[in-house]
Amino acid sequence: MNPKILIIGACGQIGTELTHRLRELYGIENVVASDIRKLNNDIVNSGIFEVINALDFNQIEHLVEVHHITDIYLMAALLSATAEKNPAFAWDLNMNSLFHVLNLAKAKKIKKVFWPSSIAVFGPTTPRENTPQYTIMEPSTVYGISKQSGERWCEYYHTHFGVDVRSVRYPGLISWSTPPGGGTTDYAVDIYHKALSDGKYECFLSSETKMPMMYMDDAIDATIRIMQAPAENIKIRSSYNLSAMSFTPTEIAAEIKKHIPDFTISYEPDFRQIIADSWPASIDDSRARADWNWHHEFDLESMTVDMLEHLKQIDY
Ligand code: AKB
């Protein structure tokens, strides 16, 4: 039987593509998209859409009851750069929306929860290369602290209340259809847009800042894969490391130059440099690969071809 899905934060960078994919997989009538406002006409007009505040437990509970929801994907969050500017709201949104959804699952009103974590759970004392699943985690950002706390709560609700919650630590996500909102890895999306519109890009990180990244197609695949896996395969109930590629601004610029030979990049690091420096450069995701058969398709080269092809068609 198909799940009945509620996506909270459906108009965001991940939510948009996830909503489309889930509607394709399970049918438009089985997927309820929701967000704080009607932020994306494409999502609003192509299926069931509800305006909802992720901080309002009663609103979420009402939607769950009205639509007979079984699974919630909680995608609403403040990302790393925005969270530094508004710590109190970031903590409120990132933590309390999670509690609302976990509590609905604890009360057996829903069956399954997907909640995204991030490489931001790691910090400056974490080994930077090939960061293991289990290692030192001392996040130094507001966002990272909220994600690490969230992971602990997910595991706690699973252990103590049997909640079927599943999570991955997304790296920086790159997509062409919806802009990212307020992350430190966002430069890797902006650079493609500026390469096509201006032929040049000023990067807010320094040239050799290496970070883990993933194309959105792979991120959506991972999300669906972990949610479809049999419960006994999900052996980690905090969150799984997930990885596809790692590169520096110099390396992505060189890849773009293969297609746009006159493209130039300059560097003007800002406050986001400190955030990037506190995160891993590469990730060991062997547990996800072993437990639920995760594998990625896109590397820097194939992602660049796909990004430029799509962006040329829609924007430039
Ligand atoms: C961010 O940069 O804040 C996000 C993330 C890595 O979670 N893209």
C-alpha cells in the first residue's frame, strides 16, 4: 500500500525536487506538500498544497488527521549562514519542528519520519579527511549544534519510543531548479548561474576550501532509498554519513572553464569562510553503502555538464 506523505518545507531547495519525485513515485493524491507560504507555483499548482507553520503542532496534527498521513518528511530549517545571523529563531525552528514530528510518531499518529541532518554536525576538532561515521563531533555553528542535537533526539525517540525515524547527513547540495537558501555551500550553485549570466564569479570562500558536495539527483535518490529500506536495515538511528564528491572553488571553476573558456573567478572570503573551515573536506559513507545500498551517480564532471545544460534552457 502506498504511504500517505506530508512534506513540510516543500518549496525549498530539497523540498521542491523531493515533492516532484514523491508525487511521481506514489501518485499526486498521496503526497501533501506544505510550506509557510505559497513560495513556489510549480509545487503549489501541481498537487495538494497546504500552508502550514512548522512550529505549530496543532496545524501539523490537523493535516496528519485530515489527510491520513503515514510518513512525514521534515525539510523546513534555517541553514548555516542564516542561522548565524538569527540563532534564537534557528534553534526554535530546527529543534521544535523536529519535536512536533517526533511526538506525532511517538503518539502513533504517523509511522515514519525523514529528517535531514548535515555535515555541519562535525566541527574543527573532527578529522577533516574521510570523516568517519563515528568520530569527534564538536560543531561550532548554530546550525551544526541544532543538527547534532536533533540527531541525538532522533536516536533517543527510536530507542525509547520505537519511532521509525531515518536521517542522512547531507553534504552541500547542488541543483538547477530551485535556489539554495542561506547555506555555506551555496557558492557551488551560484557559480553556475554567474558563469552563464556574467562570465565571472566572486567567491565568498577562499580558493582551496575543499568541501563535500552532492548533485540533487543523488540526494533525492538517497532520501527515497533510506525511506524505502526495510526497518531492520537502518542500523543507525542518529544519521548516516553520505558522500559523492569533494572539490575546491578552484576545481569547480576549472570544470566550468571547460565549457565556458572565458569564465573567471575571484575570491573575497567573508564570515562563511570560518564555517567552511570547521567542516570536513571529505566523508566516509561506507555505512550507508553497506546498510541500504546507497551509491552516487554524479561526479564534478557529469554534474557540471547537467547543470549547464539545464540552466541554459531555463535562464540564459
Ligand atoms: C549549508 O551550507 O548550510 C548546507 C549544509 C551543508 O547543510 N548546505
